[in-house]
Amino acid sequence: MSLKNVTRMYLSEDEIPQYWYNMRADMKKKPDPMLHPGTRQPLTAEELRAVFCSELVKQEMDADTRLIKIPEDLLDFYKSTRPSPLIRARFLEKELGTPAEIYYKFEGNNTSGSHKLNSAAAQVYYAKEEGLKNLTTETGAGQWGTALAMACAFFKINLTVYMVKVSSLQKPYRKAIIETFGANLIPSPSETTDVGRRILAENPDTGGSLGCAVSEALEDAMKTPSCRYVLGSVMDHVVLHQSIIGQECKIALDKYGITPDIIIGCAGGGSNLGGLIAPFIGEKISGKTNTRFIAIEPASCPSLTRGRFAYDFGDTGKTTPLIKMYTLGSGFIPSSEHAGGLRYHGMNPTLSKLRDDGYIEARSAMQTDVFKAALQFAKIEGILPAPESSHAILAAIDEALECKKRNEKKVILFGLSGTGSFDLAAYMSYNDGTMTDHVPTDEELEKGFSTIP
Ligand SMILES: *Cc1c(COP(=O)(O)O)cnc(C)c1O
């Protein structure tokens, strides 16, 4: 097929993937198991079921089944916004004067504005199937809370969202939309939970953190009848649901005869990146392809580039199981000047393992460079990107310019994980020149590392 004039790689409704792709099945060396925080023994399914729905526990612990069927009703829900657009960035290529081809998969085309709806819908669907009435969660910048509120409204389940306090103040419109979809929103840390009260007593002026909001949502779920906790990133079952992104890319690119040389994603907890690369990584591991996988993260929250690969807690309150991952320590709190999202201290254990085994490259970026790339992209491609996604844009531009220098015609695919429509405060601070960069010193990081058990 000639690609001379193709800009959108279309998939019809029957071409939508019927299966999620579990990349752990392709790994020769599997990620280490989660450990019970008390006994330090591998966690059992039974223990995990106290917190998560049974089907999600099964998916979380399954490192062997490659393809997992997407339930019919869920697929129907997906079809209201999927397949998401896969677009060739022709204008950007031209502006950069690069011989490289640049493609991006845009996940911001639903009201919640990001890829998070893919896992939100799946998790709420399974909660409904299991007969649960209530869910709790945390949200940082608000994308996950919005996605989950949408999914809960659709499947008719009650939702309580603990939103990091600074974000709820910085992003009143996120709060408004979460409440519009019917969820109960509580700024965290709060007086609602024991852990919230403890954190407030120690540090009354804290603006909160994602790890702290996780602790509160977990406690609330344990104390509320017919309730489970759901999580928007980091866990392997979340990455599994996000693999619909990579599956759609693979099907479309195969159809158009395109093989990516470089795949790029921004990394917070790792779900959009993991989902994007899922169907591609196996061929790299088996030596069939030599695709480069690049994770890009903020220099102010650099888990993959400066963190330790160690067992650590997923939350500040140190209540979750221990996860073997790249981490800055559960006590790490990113600078309040940081506006670009991706604030989590750890990283999905599968991606962490792939990074440790050398299959994934990682780099970090200053937020002012990220916003510069965001504006360049927005002006020429006509999509205002989420600050998180703009990390991937920056890496894609850098790789495309590298191709220009070497006169190499590579194919670059990146994940445009969401829209920036709710991030205008951050754009305003970039535009008026008040945005600053913060790179933690080794001493600052040491403080976080000292909280690793
Ligand atoms: C939440 C979010 C991210 C980061 O989460 P991952 O789990 O690392 O994907 C990235 N982009 C957008 C738009 C988000 O909302």
C-alpha cells in the first residue's frame, strides 16, 4: 500500500482487537512476585482478593497467558471511543526536516481525556460482574478520577475519589467533572481516614501526594462494605488493559506494512508505555526485531533514570504489598513546582524488570523543554497535548532530529496519552515565563531512598 498520502491509519470496527496482550508471557525472566509487607513471603491470590476484584487478581498474577479475551460488554463500551486515532505526524516531520516517519497514537479522544479510561472501564466492569456496590481510588492530576467516574456512571457503581490536595486546588475543573459524573471527591490528606489524620498531624501544611492518597483510598475500601479499591497505573492488570493501545497500533501498522524502529512513551507508573509496547516487546526479546523502546520521565521525579531497583511500598502510608520496582522511595514527594504530571515514586514491576534487563531505555526531561515541545506539536499538528504526553513528544522530536543528522529513515511511534485541555494552568505558567525546572539533588533523593525497606 502506498503511504504517500496516508495520514490516518484506519481500523474498522471488526478490526478492533478482541484480546489484551499480556507481555509477561513473552519474558524469559519474569518480574519478581509481590511480597506480603508483614511476612515478606510472596503474596497469595487470597490476600490480594481482600483489596482487588477476583478477576483482576487473576490477571495480576498471570504471567503466562499471552492473550486474554476482552469481555463482550466491555468491548461494546470500548467501541464508543475506540479504535483511537493512529496518525502520521506529517506536518511535524516536514517542520523538523527529518527523513524519519513519525506516528502517534492519540488516547485523548474521550471526555476523560486520556488512556486511563481503558483500564477504568475494565476494572469497573469486573467489579459490577462481582456484584460490588462501591469503589474507592486516588487521583493525582485528576485524569484517573475522571476516567473512573465516567466508567462508574456507565456501569452504575458508587465511587469515592481521594484527590491529591494541591491538584484539587490547582484543577477545579477536574474536580467539577468528577463530581458531574457522580463521584464523591475528597481532597487528600483528609480527616476521613486514620492514615490521613496521621499524615496531617505530622505535616499540617502538606499538599498531599499520590502515595498518601493511595493509603487513604485503601483504608476506606477496607472499612466500607461491598467495596474494593481500584488503581489507575503501576499494577500489571492495568498495563494488561492498556495493551489495547499497542494491539490497535500493531494491527493497523501491520495492515499498512509499517514496522516501527523506535517506540516511545512517557512513564509515570508505566501503564500507557507498557500498554503501547506490549505486543512489540516479545519480538525484541526473541531477537526477531531490534526495536528500541524509550521511556521518558520528568527530571524532577526520575524513578527509572535515578531510582533504585528494589522492593518498596506502593504508598506513603506503607500499607501496600512490597513491589520489586524502580523507586525513589515511598517517602519521596516531588517538588511542588512540578506541573507536568508523572509524579509517582515507583514504576510498574514488569517495565522495571524489562528496564533492568536492558530491553527498555530510559531518559528524563526538564519540564520547560517538555512544554516547548508541546507548543511546537500543538501549533503544527492541531492537538493540545497533556503535559505527560508531551514528554513523549519531546523524545520523538529528539529522535527525529537524530535521524536527520545521520540521514536515517527510521519509523518512530509514540504514545500521545492524552489531551491538555485540563492543564491550562500549567500552560499559562509556561507561557508567562514563571515555570521553573527542579532537579532533585543526590541528597534530596537520598531522603527518599532512606524510606525503602
Ligand atoms: C496518568 C497519565 C500518564 C501517566 O500514567 P502511566 O501509567 O505512566 O501511563 C500519562 N499520560 C496521561 C495523559 C495520563 O493521564
